[in-house]
Amino acid sequence: MSSSQAPDVGTNFTDFHWDPGFITSRQNLVWSSTFNSVMKMVFISLIVCVSLFGNVVVLLVFQRKPQLLHVANRFVLNLLLADLLQTILVMPFAIAATVPGVWPLDARLCQALVVLMHLFAFAGVNTIIVVSVDRYLAIIHPLSYPTRMTPHLGTNLIICTWVLSFLQSTPPLYGWGAIDFDRHHNVCSVVWSSSLSYSAVVSTFSFWLPVLIMLGCYWMVFRAARRQNALVHPIQTQSYSQPCPQDSQGQSSPQRQAQPQQAGSPDGPRHSPGVPCSS
């Protein structure tokens, strides 16, 4: 029985065809995937280091000089905190996602990570909207700005940015929208095709509405700057072009015509044509 099985085994080995090209292409694919993962990890790590350094430096400046924390800079501090929390709590998992076949979170923690990522992102966008409106009030209405934008109102606006961000980022936890693990990119993300209504609301309140508000505020600031320049520029032009009254008096006064001329000036003292008259 054993003698009859031996030829079969030998036949299986002789029928196997060795393909070195297949092994080489597979090795190249593995090396390419590893190289891409390493480059992504280095790039994201560099972003994390730069973000940490910049945010911590600004935070130390505010900590050492609390007098800088007026209303406008409180909004900047709020934007800094949202960015810093995004860097500390979310970006390490983005680095872990670059390792092939490695994801340290289960389904529930994956959902929590996506909610945190959107929470901090929406908080930053909403804070930028508040900064745009604040700059509009400070430039267009400078006299009434201190009475309008009080510290109490600034604190309430910061609280509103976080409450609104929470409402924008948590609907997938209640069933409006879905969060799933993307196996192609090895990362958790919102499945935008699962709810078109949620996708429309998020795109409206996180992109289109902020863009319209910022463009509107800065366009009105630009128009105010142009009007101010148009009011100031003709006055300067008129003051430089009109003759000085001293010159007209000097030409009609025979006593001034009889005064000796200054040395080095054969035509006598003159006013420069580009210098405005002194009052």
C-alpha cells in the first residue's frame, strides 16, 4: 500500500510549477504597503508635534500674561483648546490606523472616537464664526463694541459653540446617521450615504453656513475700509495741492520781497510743492 502511494507523492511535486515572478511581485506589494504606512505615520506624527508645540506655546503665553485674555483673545483660546484636544485625543489613533492590520479599538470606542473628532472640529468651526462676527463688530461699530461684546457675552458665546458642536456631532449615536469601520483606510468614519438628511445638515452647518457668515462679515469690513480710505484720501490730496497762505502773502508784501535771499538758493526761500501747509 505504501509502495503504491509513493509515486503519487512524487507526481505531486513534479507537477508543481515554481513561479519566481509571483513571489517577487508579492514582495514588492508588501514593501510598497509598508513604505506607504511608514510615510503616513511620519507625516501625521510631524503634524502632531507641530500642533502640540504651537498650541502649548500660545497657551503658556496666555498663562504667563493673563491680562491678554480680553474678550477677543478668549475666542482664540477656545479655538486653541479645541485644536489641542483634537491633537491629544484623536490624532494618536490616526497614527495607529496607519499600521496595516492594527486597530486598538472595538466598535463602541470607535464610535466615541468619531464623535470626539467631529466635536472638536465643529467647535473650531463655530469659534471661527464667532471670531468673524467679533471682528465685524469691533471694526464697523468701534464705539459701541465694548458695551456689546462684554466678557459675560463672550463666555456665553463660547459655551454656545460647544453645545452646538455637541448637537452636531452626536446624532449618529441616536440612529441618525451611522458610524462604521472603513476597512479600506483602516479607520472609523461616518457612513454619509446611510442618511442623506444628516449629511445635508452637517454640510450646511459645518461648511456652507460658516463660509457665508465669514464672507459676509469680512466683505462688510472691506467695504468700510474702502469708504474710510475714500474719505481720507481726497483730504490729503487737497491739502497737498492747495497753495499756502504764507506764499500768497509773501508775494504781495514788498517787505518780504526786499529781504535778502538765503545762501545756496538763487530764487529765495520756497515751499516744497509736495509739503502740506502748516496751520
